[in-house]
Amino acid sequence: MSRYEFTLNPYSGCGFGCEYCYAKFFAPSAEHQETWGRWIFVKANAVDLIIEACRSGTLKSGDKVYMSSVTDPYQPIEHKLGLTRSILQAILACGVQPRLTIQTRSPLVVHDIDLFRQFERIRVNVTVTTDSEEVRLRYEPHCPSISVRLKALATLAAAGVPVGVSISPMLPIRNIEAFGARLAELNADEYVTQYMKAGRSRFAGGTSIEAIGKANEDGWGVSEYQAARTTLTRILGKKRPLLEGAEGYAPA
Ligand code: SF4
């Protein structure tokens, strides 16, 4: 995230607990890694910190902010707590206009459309990993369904909020032509994809051995991914280039 001045994570941990998640390797202990998906820490002082950052000039208009880098800012608990919403309200109340990029896979994001429309530069990226509910249930059973994520993208776009589609990691796709056509209809500002990231080190996360094992069982290797990416690139066309990995996720 070197292209951003700030990353903003209202929560740590993640209730979605995807099988392939890299973020779990940065959990505070081995026990937290083992139980990834079953705990959430709420940054209760996040609003105070944001207000202080805005007032002191630490966070300024034009700063590039990525929310969030290691968790989803629209956790299921956000429905009850509204912490992400309160942070956005606090930034707006301070009169600061950062270049805000939001990354989520939750339909809860549409509840904040009223706030998004008050930011001058914003993009909301929604992660859509596959076209198949069967595949989703195999790799990310606690996540929202694919159809509600596509609906959230369409709702955001219809409200005039710039959107991005993050096909990351790309899981097995059942009907790439139909999937590509559906994504193209969204006319997103950014499309980005990548395969699962094999291997990890002390300083870099990677896909779990279990998820890579499932992909192997499913016959979904790098060459299958590359073939799907080539087809998707053709369907999306030159006006909607399909970026890969670090090429994508540009600041809004
Ligand atoms: S939603 Fe993102 S942060 Fe949460 S478990 Fe899935 S991949 Fe990890």
C-alpha cells in the first residue's frame, strides 16, 4: 500500500474467515491465527483518533487513504456498531476531503451511500471472487453471497458512486463468458484480479496450504487462472482494462 499515505482499519480480525485469507498470518498470536474468523477487535477510539488526525493536520485533504488493508471495514458487526460509518462522518465533519478507496465484500456498504456521495474523490471496491455459489461455499462459506455483492455494486454505481471490482483471488469460475458480461455491465472504474498467492514468509502473507490444496483438487491452477483472465480481458475490452495484482488498487 505504498501508493497510499494512510491505511484505515476500524477493526482487526475478520468475521468472514475466508479459507485463503493472507491477513490471518498477521494475527497477534498463533492462537488468533488458529481461530481466524471467530474473533474481532473493535478499535473503540478510532473516531477520536481520526478527529485528532484531522484537527492536527496529520490527515489532510488530498491524502490517499485505503480502508481497509487487513480486514473488511463492513464486518457483520458494523451493522450494530456503525464504527466505519462514524469514522466517515467524523472525516466529513472536519471538512477533510481525502482520496478515499474502500475495499469490502459486504452489502452493508450500501448503507453509507449517503456519505460516499459527500466525498469528492472516492472509489468503493467490492470483492467478487467467483460466479458460483458452490465455489464460494467451498472457499469462503461465511461471506455474503455473490449475488448480493453484485447487487451492492450495481446499487452503488446507480447512486453515482465510482466502483471497482476486485476479482481477488480469482476462484474457479463456472461460466467465464456470462461472468465477464455481468461484470462489464457494471462499467466499473477499475477491474483487478490475481491468483492465490502461494507461499509466505515472516513478512509476507500467503494463501493457506488448505486453500491451495482445494484449488488443486478443483483443477484450478495458474494456467486455468491465466486462461480465464485472458477471456475476461477480452470481454471487458479496452475501455475497461483488467489489471493484475499490484497494478490495481490505485488510489481513488
Ligand atoms: S474478507 Fe478479507 S480480511 Fe476477511 S477473512 Fe476474507 S480475505 Fe481475510
